[in-house]
Amino acid sequence: MTYNTATLSSGLRIIHRPSPSPVVYCGYQIAAGTRHELPEQEGLAHLCEHATFKGTHRRTALQVANALERLGGELNAFTTKEDTTFYAAIGRDHLRQAVDVLTDIVFHSTYPQTELDKEIEVVCDEIESYNDSPAELIYDDFENMVFGTHPLGHNILGKADRLRQYTHDDVCLFAARHYRPDNAVFFAYGDVDFRRLVALCEKLTAFGAHDALDTCTTSPVVPSAETAASPAPHSAFQVRQLSTHQAHVMVGTRAFAYGHALRPALALLTNIIGGPGMNSRLNVSLRERRGLVYTVEALSVNYTDTGVWSVYFGCDPADTGRCLRLVHRELSRLVDKPLGPAQLAAAKRQIKGQIAIACDNREQDALDGAKCFLHHGILRTVDGLFRSIDAVTTDDLQQVARLLFAPDSLTTLIYK
């Protein structure tokens, strides 16, 4: 895979992947997520993302909304536990406009209180939509159980009562601390003249301290360097009465950081247990053979210094105990019985095919590549991913299973 990189005098890193497509995916990824919030700032990273669209020194909120839409492009953003992304999809002839508006909102937003008050209510409505979707809500609540008081346990959306207390100063201080060129990556995937892109970014980011500092009344506070150890036994069992039609269940534990040597083995093991294939062990056991669930899946999320591994399923409340026993039985099988050579080869072939198909989604591929470059300074290649999968042994898989799947290391959360 060919790609270009540069680091500007402002500290901004740029990464460009060439493509003959007439559509360019580009944007800023910033190391400013939920984990960068102070204890009393739950939901602030996500609120800052929303408020960033609400006007700059040069544009009103309506002008921001129209800047790329009128050209047939798209402008969007999202917040995760470790970063915030502002990105655009645009025809290559309009790249300059996309870079200009993205840079304007990220580094020059004014966060007016009147707009902030309205956007807080929008986020509160978003929270209520999650409260009405237990299959989504349970993932945030589960990470809160696993990580406890660490910021990684914060709900990304925050809580309505706290959100309504945030002011202009709170938001612009968060932006001043984190929305800096030296804390960000600009990415572009498409038919782009890289030298012109670098020159354009250099021009647009040639400023000093964040503009928001000029309108804030207090000094920014740097969060502590507390980390979430990985992996670590964290056993707990909790049932929450939500009066849902289905029981929603998650079982899991802390897992491996992105750079951990066993991460590829965990990815392969996760795919075997509960990946998207209909032949995953849990789908065969719970759905195909017994008809107990509609959805069952396993997921591994890797952060810079830790991770979380989990299984989710929804079932009739009366079947909760039976489904849990079947999940634990499948996990125990992987602890006690190594895969045979043919099983291992088939599992590797399947996940490599899934990776190849996933990389065909250019927008998601651009976002994933930028995230990797932001946090790790590298760009993963498909060939590199394949090599890491090919290197996994049956001993690696059993080692992971023994580390993570022991009953006294598993946390369980049930909505009923």
C-alpha cells in the first residue's frame, strides 16, 4: 500500500492514500475522546463535537451546514472513547473547500452559548434514544462496569443533568486543550495532489494558540495520567430491571491494548466465537441449533493501553440462564480443546476474506487508517494484517482463552 505523510510546522501530521476514485474522503482525527475527560466532565468530549458545528469566526452555523452540502458533499463527525473525528466526503474538484471548512470548524469555532443550549437538548434527546434501545445502551453500561471510575468507563453521551450545567467556557476550554494541530491528524484518501494538500494545510493551520483561549476565563487543566491496566481480572454480576421485552446480556472482561502481541490471536478467536459469519460457534449453538436468540455476537475493542472483550445476546427472559450456560460452555471448549490444523486454517481463511471485504468500504477504511496513524504512527496494510493472522498458532489461541475466559475474570450485565 502506497501512502504519503508529512508533519507541518504546527505539529499537524498529514497522511494521504492515493486512489483513482473521483470521491475524496478527508478530515481531522483528534486525540480527544471520553478518556480525556476529567471526573466531572462526563459527556463533554461528545458535546464539544456537536458544538463545533455551531459557528466560527467566519461562518454561522447555517453556513457551516451548507458549505459542502451545496456541493453534493457530506460533512459529519463522531466521538469515541479515545478520539473525535470530523470528516467529509467530497468530489475531488472541491477538496480545497472541504479542507477549509474542516479546518475552520475544528480550530476556529466560537461555541456561542445560545447555540450550545440548543445542542445540549439535542444530545439529551440522543441519550433518550439510547435509553429506548437497550441493545445499544448495554455496551456503554458494560464498559462502565469493566473500567469503573476510569474515564474509559464514561458514557460517551454523558448524563442529561450534567450536560445542562455545561457552559461556553467548559466547551471552549476542552477544545483549547485538545483541538490543536499537534494533537491531530489530517487524512485524505483519493485522487489528491499531495504537495498541494500539504501547502494548503500549512497555510490554513498557520496560527498560534487555539482561538478559543481568547474567550475563556480560566486556565485549562491537564487530566491525570491514570491508565486502565490490561488485561486484569474484573469479575462482577449485575442484573438491571428495565422492563424490556427481551433480556439483553453481556459477558466479558478487560482485554489487550492495540499493540499487544496476542491481539491478532484475540481477533481470530473472537471471530470464531461470535463473528459476523453464520457459522460462528455461538450463532450455531444459540440460534441455529436451539432457536434461542436472534442476535449473538462477540466483540474485541482495542485502546492504546487496554481493551475490552465481550459477548452480547438478546433472548426471552426465561431463556437467560440457559443461554449463559451455553456461552460459558463454548468458551470452556476453547480453553480445554485446541483447534486442529484444518480448523485453524479455515478460521484464518474466513477472517482474511472478511478483512478484504471490509477494506472495500473506502470511507470506513479511510477512517480506520487515520485512527491507526493518529494513535500509533503507522498505517496498517492488508498484507500486514494477513501476516499477523497467519502467524497465530493454536497455542496462542489457547493462551488467550485461558487468560480471558476464566469464570472468575468475567463480568456479566443483564437487562431484564
